[in-house]
Amino acid sequence: MAGSETTVEAVAPPDTVKILIAGGFGVGKTTMVGSVSEIAPLRTEEPLTVAGLGIDDLNGIEEKQATTVALDFGRITISRELVLYLFGTPGQQRFWFMWNDLAIGALGAVVLVDVRRPESSFAAIDFFERRGIPFVVGVNGFHGEHPYPAEDIRDALALPADVRVLLCDARERESCRDVLIALVDQLIVAAKTA
Amino acid sequence: MPALAREVGGDDTAGRLVRLFTLTGGRTRPSRTDFTLITTVTAVDPPPERAPRPQPEQARILRRCARPIAVAELAAHLDLPVSVVAIMLCDLLEAGLITVHPPHPVTPRTPDLDLLQKVRDGLGRL
């Protein structure tokens, strides 16, 4: 950050880090990625066959047309040397074999919860807890409305005390930014007490 | 290999899968695992003199990574699966046509306070 680098450094590749945006199907993950990303969310699709899933493994999949797993992501340039990527994880549980790859090397995760059907995000919370990946919970209000206080939702989700719960609106840039800041603050606190 | 793609050209779905398959020379996984979603790749400019002439799809990749770009972004722009792009990047790396910059290492047990503070400051500026 000294600003004394020459133009040769201008094209040096930045360091990259990632944060995952998880939660149940249709909870607002891609909306959140789009709200804070500096680029329109990008999508990459992985055919199940190419992703290394054997043909035999397709037996459990009922919908034959579902032959790709979509991954939506966005980008936040932190500085010339550091870029943060946000990955919205696939919502359907049957695609979770993708998640292991996604989770490796992630700083942490935001688990979005829909107050109308919090159970759809239980599996995501369980996933990160089991793997020891730090996360915060963002309660995405339907139309921005929050009928329950954060503490009620913490109790309903049986979250440990060190996991922060924030009421948010996935459509609002500042709201999503604040959720990400809460996650990083939680990571900083954990790093200082480690 | 183009003949193979033409044979099934009438069937869109099969054609697409076969096309992907030919792009990778029939391989379904890269020979090395350097290419994560946020690994950054950059075309070597000028290309090494003895480098083989790139295939059309390889040339598309090289144009896209004239400046550093993450593998996931590259795949999205090319409308190709990350797994296919990773295999093609392997070939380009072995031909000396690209350089690879790995993501910042993140290990849960040894948090990087300096990195976290930078991310925190950057988000605060949004």
C-alpha cells in the first residue's frame, strides 16, 4: 500500500480470498451476491458428468433435466493487491458434493435464513459447524420485514454464542456489507483469542 | 476430433457434452490441481518462442487472461465449466503460455490477522 510501486506491479495478479453465501433454496443467496458485488453476478455451470460424478451416482437423481450445477458469484476489489470473491452455494441438497471444493480455503460463510422457513437453512448451518468453518447467520426478511428479534432466531436455530445473528435485507447493499463486516469482525475476534 | 463433434451435431445436448469432451482431449480431470475457482491466471506476453500454436479455444482463453483473471471468472466469460477450463489451463501452463497465482492461503487453525484486517478495511470502504 506504499504507492511507490512501478507500473510493472500494476499487472501483478492480486491475492484472492473467498467467502461463501449459503442457505436453503431460494433464500436470497444470489440476490445478496448481486447486492454487494462490483460486477453483475457471474454464473458458471458444471455438468454433473464432467464434475467427476460417476454415472452410477446419477441413479438417485430423479429430475433428468438437472444435468448441471450452477454456481453464482461476485467480486469485491479490496485493494490493488487483494480481491474478495463471494460464492453463492448451490441450494439443492443433492448438489452438496460441490460444497467440499467450495469450502476449501474460504475465510468463512454467511448462512442466509428465511424467517418463514428457517428449517431450509438447517443443513447449511450443520455443514459449516461440522467442518469448523466460521459463519454468521443473516436473517433475510421477506420484503425487508423482521417479525422476530435476532435472539429468538438464535434460539430457534440452537446457535452457539459466538455465532453472530444479523437481521438483514439481501436486496440492500449496505445491509449485505454489514453482514460481511460482522463475519470478518467475528473472524478477527477469534484470531485474537486463538 | 472435429469429425466426432460433427457426427452428433444434430443433437444439442449430446453435441454440447461431446464438444466439451473434445476440448479436453477426453480427459475428465486435470493432471494437476493448481486451478481452484479463485486461482488467478495470466497469459505470458510475449509467448515463449518454442510454444506450440494454441488451438482456437486455447487462443480464446489466452485473450481473456491478457490481464490476471480468476479461473471462475474465466469459465463464466467463456461459458465453459470450470472443470473443462482447468484441464485446458493445464495444457497452457505446461506449454509455458500462462502463469498461475494461487489464492491467498487460508487455514482455519492459523488465522492471518493482517489479511482479515485488510478485508475488514476494504468492506468498510464500500
